[in-house]
Amino acid sequence: MSTATLSIDLDAIRANWRALNEKTSGETGAVVKANAYGLGAGFVAKALLKEGVQTFFVAVAEEGVVVRKSLGNASTIYIFGGHMQGDTELIREYRLTPLLNSVDQLIRHVETLPHHPFGIQLDTGMNRLGMEPVEWHAVRELALPLNPKLIMSHLACADDPDHDMNVKQLAEFHKMTDDLDIPKSLSATGGILLGSDYHFDLTRPGVGLYGGFPFEQARAVAKVNIPIIQTREVDVGETVGYSNTWRAPTPRRIATVSAGYADGIIRAMGGKTALYAGDVACPIVGRISMDLIGVDVTLLTQPVESLELLNDRQTIDVLAENAGTIGYEILTSLGGRYQRRYLGDMG
Amino acid sequence: MSTATLSIDLDAIRANWRALNEKTSGETGAVVKANAYGLGAGFVAKALLKEGVQTFFVAVAEEGVVVRKSLGNASTIYIFGGHMQGDTELIREYRLTPLLNSVDQLIRHVETLPHHPFGIQLDTGMNRLGMEPVEWHAVRELALPLNPKLIMSHLACADDPDHDMNVKQLAEFHKMTDDLDIPKSLSATGGILLGSDYHFDLTRPGVGLYGGFPFEQARAVAKVNIPIIQTREVDVGETVGYSNTWRAPTPRRIATVSAGYADGIIRAMGGKTALYAGDVACPIVGRISMDLIGVDVTLLTQPVESLELLNDRQTIDVLAENAGTIGYEILTSLGGRYQRRYLGDMG
């Protein structure tokens, strides 16, 4: 077998959820959008259901279908993208709950699925999804008698506890919702860590479940192990990989491993990243190619069959720093070619 | 429907293959590794089979299985990764032809599948995959009586016609293979464009088929169309998206579209990239998030339902430049959430 292995520790996801749940004053849901940040929405949702999670969030209706099939009928699945044209049948058949973002969506929902549950998404300053204050003011007398299940908004700067945007959005959310007797939600992982003022009735942790910043105590969830195809000795001055960007400064032993940027090992991380054999860091040399990476294994005292990219020491946040991005993008890039192995209780 | 659509023009892939085939002196194969650069190996291989392609290349045995199932038994499928431990059953059952990279692989192949076809991969200086000259010299008397179907190597710098590495690798390949009466292959897309000295018996175009540099006359193959979820007016000084990185310089109209970096719209391209409504470029504003992107649609004179990211004008190479990478990585990053639509003759 020459494909790399992506191991996903469901027990670690559950432990991260419990840790965030302990910090949360109300109910703690779980965000499983983007295929649970690339880790497999069906498996992750089912493992969290067993932990007691009752409320899940996805980005689009199609993702909700996958989660519903995995969970059965016992839980609530909210769609951040709301009720888009063409979504009606999926929303009805799979009992999905759209978070309506605009007057247009509210009208569409009421006209097509008049008795089907929905929530309301408000914009409190991020200007991304949700009704603006003036829009909400105009339609709230229409919406409220229809009994929305949840009223929510999203923080733009929650990863930075000192950003004044947090306080501004919190105040705006209070202003728009304080007189309403509807369950409320404002915070994802970052907002949970801002403290109970931000928790309201339901929180929506995502990246914290999957082991990433800003939840620094999170357990690592994903590991990537890559088989070595072959190993060679290179002399001083020999080059490795595309465009001859790396030249051996001394005689080196180079392994070629079977994964590349098609597996989400972002090209930009190449210059700063190592693969690990136990505790030994083996630097990537030359350019990361689509399916192959050169690695300097000179320091290894005995041959190994594979090397680790992601592990407890080189986390998604370390790789993100190396690639000039965020841990979320490391996870969602991992791609379809891995052998995926789920560890822990499958739920 | 709120997921984005990825359209893949199989006729364009075929046209690109024909154009490269016309430039090639020998047989022209097709590289469909990494799920045909993310575009769907089964569909692409079948469309090219109908065009007359007889020889396909994948990275690993598991990819070969997908291609074999799509093609039936009439064609040859080579595996660049060779014959890895654990691959034997797949290679046998799906009639895959490994390109053996090392003495270890040669021994493994001969011991496990003594009469099963194979090829030989040589290293001519890239130091990535293949037997070194000294290694090849040591085993050629063992390998040649076993009747290898192909002997190949790969160029490290073929995208740059002036690089002296091309001439050096060509000379090394001649030195290692001139006395052999076995079909030979050295070139992928870049090598085809270097001229017939580099073509030998079989070429292996990849990126050129999919519309990317260095084949500048290639027809664009992939288009991405993203639905708008909602549109809002923002006042001077309002911010859009995570971390408030964009601030409206004048009153603007902002659309939020339903795709993000989980769809391979690499975060790093955000600052330089627009989405298109017909001929009108609408710049991305604020950070690309996982499932959503803010777009300045102020210039549009009438509402639209969706915007284009990839098209004939904003090609994979333009996006690659914007993201600081190469067109290949734009393609392989596209991800699993798209509605995929195949255009043209399905084969």
C-alpha cells in the first residue's frame, strides 16, 4: 500500500468537546461543516451523538443530508447557509433546520415549507451572513409568530480576546435579541473562551473539537503517516526535486515518500517542515510535488518504512504557521486519497 | 442548492490531448494521477480512451483500480509509485503495470508476481523516483530477460526550456538506455514542448491536458460557479469578514457566496482575486472563510444569482499566481463539496 494514512482519533474529538462543554454555561453543540473540517462528518457526528451532543451545524443542505443519514432522527441539524433555492426538498426530507439569513430566505421558507422549523441568523457587524439590524426590525413581527427555534449571530474576531469587535458584536446581539424569548447562540470555539457573557443558550464549537487554535489545550485529533517508496544516497552538490531548488551541502540520504500537495500537504510549507521518525525530525528537501516529497533522513540510524507529517508534536497549527495559513485550512485541505483510519469509540 | 458547481469540459481535455499528440513523435499517453489532477480520473480516462489513448499513468495502485474499473481491460495502466508492499493483489487483480523504482521493488515484483508485466523507472538526476545509474547497472542483467514493457525517467526542469538540467538528463537517459530494445519514455507536458529529441516512444502529458502552464495554448477545462447566498449594503468604514481586515472605503454592495477554502479556494489568493459576473470583475473583500467569501458587487447593474471563480479569463494559472503557487495545486485542491458537472462527450 503506497497511499498515506490519515488517522482520526474520535476519542480526542470527544475529549475536546467535553473540555469545551465544561467551559460552557448553556448547551454545547458541534460544528461538522465542510465534512467535519475534512475529517468525516458522518463518523464525527455519530461519535459526538454518543457523547450527548444534540445539536449539529453544517454549511449547506447537502452536508446536512450526510449528517442526518449518520445520526438518525434524534438530533437537530442547522444549516448556516439557510434555505437556498433548490434546497426545499432536502430540508423537508432530511429534517434540516435552516438558519434564515435574509428576508428573501424567510419568504422562501414560509412559502415552501410553512410549518417546518427554522432559525434566524443576524448580522452583528461581520457583514457576512445574516439579517442586518434594519432588516430584522422590518420582519421580526412577521417572523416571531412563526416560532423560530434559534436566533444566532457570529463573531468576526473571537480568536483575539482583546479585539474591541467582540464587545461591539455582543452589545449589538443584546440589542437585537434581549426582548425575545427564543434560544440564542453567538459563539463558536473562540467565543466560548471569551467567557460566559458570550455563551447564551447554545454554543457551536468547531475548530476546538478538531484540535486547533484558539483552543490551546485541545488534544490533537489527526495524524498523517506517509510510506517511504525508496531511499537513495546523494553526493555533495546533487539536486533533489523540481527546478533543482535544493542542493545537497554534504552527502545526504534522501527518502522519497508517497504523498504530496494533492494530499493537502500545501506546497508553501515545504521549506520549513519536517517529517518525523519517532522523535527525529527529517526535513523536507526540494519542492513538494503532487504525489511525492523528498525528505532528508540522514540522521536516522536505522531504516523506517514510513514518516509522520502530522502528530502531537507537529500539529495543524505548526503546519499552518509553516504554510502561512491557519490550522483550519490544513485540515480542510487533507484530500481524498488517504487511507482513513478512525480510532476510538465509533459511537 | 447552495454548493458551488465545478464544471469539467471533457471535450477540452480531449482537444488538449489532440494538440499535444500532434506535437509528439511517438505514442501519447495520459497522466490521470491524483484523481486526474482533481477532476475525476474515471471520467477523464474514459473520455480519453474514446479519443484513442491506450496508455495511462497513476501515482499509486489504489488510483489504478479506479481507472481500470472505468476503462475495462483494453488499456495499459502504469503506476509511478511502482510495486509497494501490500500492492500485489491490486496489481494482479486489476492488471496494473508497476514502474519499478528500486532493486527492492524489482525483487518484490519478481518474487510475488513473476510473470506479471512491469516497467522500469530510472533516475536521471531529479533524485526523486527511480534507479540510480549504478543501481541500474547492477541489476540490468537480471531485469532485461524479464522483458520490461517500458523504461522511463522524469525531467526536473522541463517547464524551463533553457535550463541546462534538461540536456543533462537527456544525455543521462541516452547513456542508460541507448543499447536497449525496450519502449522508452522521458517526457510529460513540459518535455513534449522541448521538442522531439525528448519524446522517445511514449509521452506522458498531465497538466497540459487539464489546461495549465507550461502548455500555454491549452483550452481551459475547469470552471467554478458559486451561488450568492445574500447581498447587503455596507457603509463607509464598515468591515467585512474575519479579523476585520477589509474596511469599506465608500458605500459598497457586498455579496456573500457559498464556497471557501474548504473548496480549495486557497486563503492566500484572497487579496488579489475577483469573482466574475460575465465580464465584470468583482473583487474578493475580507478573508476567505471556510465556506463563505465576501465579494464587492457594487459595479453590477443588475442582480445575479452566482459568480464565477475559474473561467476562460481567470484560469488556474491566474489563480496560482494570485495564491503564490502553481496551477497544478489549484486543480488538486478543488475538494469534494462541489456539484461536479461533466460537459462534452463522456466516452
